[in-house]
Amino acid sequence: MLGKLSTLFFAILSSAPWAIGQSTFGDILGVVKDPSQGTVLAAQVVLTRVEDKSEHSATTDTDGTFHFVNLRPGHYDLLISATGFAEFKISSAQLDARQTMRFDVALKLASAAQTIEVGIESGPVINTENATIGDSKSFQQITSLPVNYRGTTTSPLAMLATVPGAQQDANGNVSVGGGLPSQVQYSVDGSSTVNIRQNGALGNMNPSSELIGEFKVTQFNNNAEFAQLGDVTISTKSGTEQFHGSLFEYTQNSAFDAAVWGSNINGKTLKPHKVFHTFGGSLGGPLEISKLMHGRPRPFFFADYEGNRRRYSTPLFLFVPTAAMRAGDFSALSSPLMDPFTGNPYPGNKIPSAPTRGIASIPPPPACSMAISPRPTSMSVQPISARKPTICSRLPPPATPTAMMSVSTAR
């Protein structure tokens, strides 16, 4: 089988003005209050994305609320300051794809220059904005969980097996939240990857695992924008302030495989030939274009490549004619063998080797086909080593009524 080259994904994500919003973006909102639970007007709120240090700023309105929209998934620092109050900082809040995160903050009076910092690195924030049930997995979880998605394919959708409420039948149809396979939406960075003909995901549209930043499955009470009961979305990585890269090689070889039942034939352990290589790498970081940016926020890039090379064989157990059958003696068969010309059974289930008047005969097969065709009388294995197609033909004399041409190929 020829090696299949996976799709090359190249993503450039930045905070530059030309970067447009996608449906995988999330929101962060909240209310700022004083110690007496009164709202704080005109408090300064600064939101910083940890990965690329991009900043968003806002001021609380009359009811003390703030709201940041169209935020890329990642980790964020939230800094709130107001006159007469101590600064309040939340560090490394993890925002998942399509998540709405709320922070209601109560400021304390500042007796001296001080900052109150709350760290939430221990885990994600509980969703209190809606009743949607979701499961999100990071790149580290995708590559570390014991899911051998590279064993037969390279699709990261094998991670669905680790999601509560997701099931898959023997035909590969996926059910999320008890719904039908046609009630699941698949997307990569907000772009639909649904196979509308087979009610599943397009196999060649799934990115390499090195490109995945988040794998999220939501079910029950999804927003109307998703249009389906279940939603499977993949968010790709973006570059950061520092250069990061990776190289990987996943090797499968029949020499490493265990013997299966029936592989011991005549005292020899035979395993089907298999060589499967999955390799590639990734690189991400900032783009330094000093002459073109002119003080604008610098963009970031992330590129990924994955290639597949697969060669394998499948063992076949076939019944081949015995030496007697090759000579025309089919007396071992219980059913009668019929003459195709007369419609009468052959006497004794034996086909004459020489032409007989009124009876079809069987000519000897070509020598080249005999060389490549196995002739066992018991269970054995005779591998075909020919790599180029071999064509065998036999053209009988024009007057012979048993004209025959046999063609066989071997790879």
C-alpha cells in the first residue's frame, strides 16, 4: 500500500488587526464589587494572554460589570485596579474553546500599596454561565493518555473513547449524549468538517496531534449556534513569544508484533509484513518583521508537518487444487462435475486431458503460471516473491474447440 501523505496545516495566529474572530473563541466577564457588595464604577480591568502577552483592557460600567469577547483559548491573567482599593490579580485562568468564564471580584480597601493575587493553576474554572456539559483535553492529555490512535489511523478522533457520554459502534458511527450520529457537529477552528454523506467527520480534515491545542466535546443544552446535540471541536495551536518546536517518529514493524493464533504453520511462525512510519515536526514562535510592522503588535506563527509511510500485507488462507485435480481428476468431490458443452456429467468426475469427440477436455496450464501458483496437498505456505506483474497466456490451435486463455498477476 502506498504511503499516504497527511494534510499539511499551516496556521498563523496573531493579535494583529487583520486577525478575524472564529467560532472557537470564548468570553470572560464579571462584576467588580467593594467590601460592602456595592458595585465599583470605572475600575480598570486588564486581561493578558500568557502565551503571547497580548492585552485587552476595559473599564467597568455603572453596574460594575466588564466583558471581554472573542478571546482565543489559552491562559489569561486578570488585573483589576480602582482608586482606594488594593489591586486584585487572577493568574493563569484557563479559557477553553467556546467557553464563557465569569469572575465576580470583591475588592478590599487598600491600607498600603498591596496586591491580592489568586492563583488557579490547579484546574479549570467551573462553568456557571450555562448548563452545557463539556469535556476538554489539552495537547499534553492527547499525547499522554493510553489511546493508541496511531495504531491503525492517525486521526485524533480516537480521543472520543475517553469522553463520558460518547460511544462508538463497530462501524465507526459516533453517538454523543445519546443522540444519533447525524446529531454530532465536527469542526476545526470553527470550520465544519462534517461528512454530510456518511454522518461523520471527514477523515482527511483532522489535523496532526502536534497541531492540536485543545480537543473539546460538548453535549446537552448546546447553544443554538452549534445546531446539533453534540459538538466536537478542535482548536489548533498558535505561536508564542518564544520559539518552540518538536520532532516525532512513530514506528510500527512486524518484527515487534506478537504472533497471533494460526501463525505457526509447519513449525514456522509467520507474521504478515508490516512497516508503518508516522513522522513529522512542528515549529512556532514570533514573526520578526521590523520594517513592516512599524510599532504594531507582532504576529506569531505555528507550522506543522506529518507524513505517513505504510507498507503491509494481509495473509490469505486459500484452498488450491490438488495434483489430481490439476490432472483433471475431481472424483474426490461429492457433487457431479458438468460438461459445459453437453450439460452432462463427466464420467467418474474426471475430465480427459486429451480432446475427445463430444467431451470438453482440460489443457495443461502454462508453465509460468505453474511456477508461481502454489501446489500443496496439505497446509503450507508458499510466498509469491514476484514484484512485477507476470502475464501468462496460452492460445490453442484454431481448430481446437477447447480454446482457453489464462491471465494471472503477482505483486
